[in-house]
Amino acid sequence: MNTTIRGESSNASADFWKDHATVLRRDAADGVFHNFATLHSGTFAAMVRLVSRMPEAERNSLVIEKAGDRQYGPGEIMAMSRRNDFPG
């Protein structure tokens, strides 16, 4: 549902999951080659779904960067995949 002011969505939870996100190798996420470390990109929900379904050993070497300003590690990704509002 959109409000009449600036066409903003009134569903903050849905917007949270629709933000753009990228999956990166943890060891390259903050380095000089940050932009070349991107393995996958899409909505935050899709990236959480993708990483949470990976084997633990593979998942432990990755982070999700959401909308360019926040990184989620493996533990946080698994917690996100279990949230009640996760569109899984």
C-alpha cells in the first residue's frame, strides 16, 4: 500500500527485504578489491535465502552487504532467515 505523500510504502518490513544487497567473500569485503568481490546481487531477501541454504563451511566465508552500508555475517544471516517476517 502506498501513501499519498511521495508515494512511499507504508510497509517498512517489506521495504527492508526489498533493499538491494550483495554477497561478498568476507576476506575481501572491506579491502581494496571490494567491488570485485561481489559473488551475487539482488534483493536482501533473495541474498539471505541464497546464503542461508548454503553448506555451513561455504556460508562462513561470506557476508551480505545490504544497501551499501551494513554487513551481515553468517550468524546474522541465519537469524534473519528465521525471522517471522522473512519472505522466505
